[in-house]
Amino acid sequence: MKKLCTLVFVLLGLMGFSQEQDIFDNAIGLRLGDSDGFGTEISYQRRLGDSHRLEFNLGWRNGNDYSALRAVGLYQWVNAIDTNFNWYYGAGGGIASYSIDNVPAGSDDNNTSLFVAGDIGIEYNFQIPIIISLDFRPELGFGDFNNDLDFDIALGIRYQF
């Protein structure tokens, strides 16, 4: 019975890989994340092949006494679930910079960190050139600003061309 269940899951997985994905050459839009990330990011995707693409995100935050900037790059593999419905996973990394205003003299007011990131999500391609996605991105940071594991969940809305 255990072998039968394993075989069924493998066959279902192969069916997902065999369906044709509809990935446009380019997509640009917004990735609306939670506060573990930087919130809203400008997002750009570039297709590399039938089932591969690059994703670049730029996020920024400004407050009364701080400003922050973050750049992320991810390599993604895209797999079809249904005609217009895909799931994807990927890996990459980025850099974040954080500046604090109104700090005491002699204090360090600028921090920079590097991070590695994973990515897994689902997306739906509408009949018009709009794609909507929901993804989960764990990030492991190295540096003064971000030196722990964060989990970012986001809704993406992009125009495809």
C-alpha cells in the first residue's frame, strides 16, 4: 500500500511537469509583503526558458526616524498545475541597508546585511495579461541589520508582456 501511494504521488507530480506552462517573457508589478520583509516591493520577472525565470524585487521603507532599502534576486522553476495555474520554487539572495536618524553622536546609524532566500508559491494567469501570485519566502540574514531567519508572505500582482 505504501508503494502504491508513493507511485500515485510520483505520477501526479509528473503530470504537473508535463503540462505546458504559459510564462510571458516579462512581468512587472508589485509584491505586497508582510512586515518581516519590507512590505511592498517593485517586482520584475524575466523568463529564461520554458520553465525558468529570474525575479528581481526592490523594496524601501521610510519612517520618521529611519529609512531602509532592500534588493532581492531569485532564480525560479515554474511548474504547471492546470492550464492557467502554476506553482513555483526558487532560491537567491539580496542586500538590505538600514539608516537610523537622530542617533547619539558616535553611534553607528547605518547597517547593511546580506541574506539568502528561498521561495515557493502559486500563481494564476488570467486571460488578460495579468498574473496574481501568493508566495512564501524564508530569508536568512547575515549582518548587523538582519542576522536571523525571517518568513515573508506576499501577494503579487504583475502585468505580463
